[in-house]
Amino acid sequence: MAESTGYGVVFVTASSEQEAQAIANALVEAKLAACVSLLPIHSIYTWQGQIHKEQEWQLLIKTDLSKFPILSAKICELHSYQVPEIIAVPIVAGSQPYLKWIGEQVIPSAEF
């Protein structure tokens, strides 16, 4: 198994394309994410005892996982959901040029 790179993808769902874009823009502008990809999805989930079927937007946030606490706090500040999905998955291997690019785009910890 490859060793973790320190980078990861954070999954977040949003209620609308506009909300997804606002969160994505804020994270990239703050240099908490190198890139955010947005995808329309259909979610089926249980909330407060009822099954919901909703159109949502999935954000795939590429970042340095050492920024997760700050990134998560920023998402919660901007998000409309009471309990937003914020799940980090480590990148265990990847193209070295791409991983280097992620590292160059995300602000160093010393600057926070």
C-alpha cells in the first residue's frame, strides 16, 4: 500500500448550484483548496426520521488535509445545512506534478 501524500479530497453536498459555487469560490480564494469540482447529484437520505429525495450538488475539494479544521469551519460558516456533509478521503497516491500543484495552491500553515 502506498503511503499517504498528506493531500486529500473532501466531499461536501450543497442544496443548489449557487451555494456550491459560493462555497467553492470562497475556499479557492482563501487558498484552502487547490481546486473544487462541482457535480449535480440525486441524493436519497434519512433526515429527522423521514426519507428525502433531493437534487443536490457534490463538491470534490482537492486540498492539503492539514487544513481540514480550517476548511471545515469555513464550509460550516457558508453552508445552509444544519449538518453539512464534510468527509475527507486521503489521496494515497497520485501524479507527482498534480500533487505538487495542489501543494503550491494551498496556503502554508504558517500563514494562518
